[in-house]
Amino acid sequence: MDGARAKSKEILDKDLWAVDEKIGKVKELEIDLDDWRVTNLEVELEKDVAESVLGVKKGGVRNMLEISALEKGAIRRTDKGLLLQIRKDQLHVYLKPVV
């Protein structure tokens, strides 16, 4: 994605997919104001994903997805939304609670 750019409306409220299934929807961007760099995506997780990855048994759970999950070539835009090149069972490495 060298030189690729996107407006926030092309990311916000888009479905987020792991290699193997839909994991949630992008709700917010977290930006480091010192260098104006996106640091995390706030993701509203699917109920089954929240349960299997975090052990939470309710829907609407939001977590921050570290930008390291989106390394160059690790995400692409599709007709279905944003596709991560990681599996659902790898998500726990990149997720942290919303503060």
C-alpha cells in the first residue's frame, strides 16, 4: 500500500474481517497528536468474537486494535470491508481495552 491513502469515511463503520471471519466494525481512529499518526482502531467486536477471544459474553464490546496488526501489506480494502491478514485466534495479541 505504498502511497495509499484513505479518508476516515472509507474506514469508519466498515466491517473488519480476519482471514477466517468477520470480527467487528471499525468505530473510531486513535491518533497520536504529537506526530499525527494513527495508533489504534477502535473496533466493536462481534458477540462470538468477544466471547471466544476475550471471554466476554455480551455484544457491543469495543477494544482497541493496535496498528501493528495493520503493518504494510497486512490489511486491504475489499467490497466486504477491511480484511486483516491475521486469524481470529491471533487477535488477542493486538487487542487492548478501550480506556
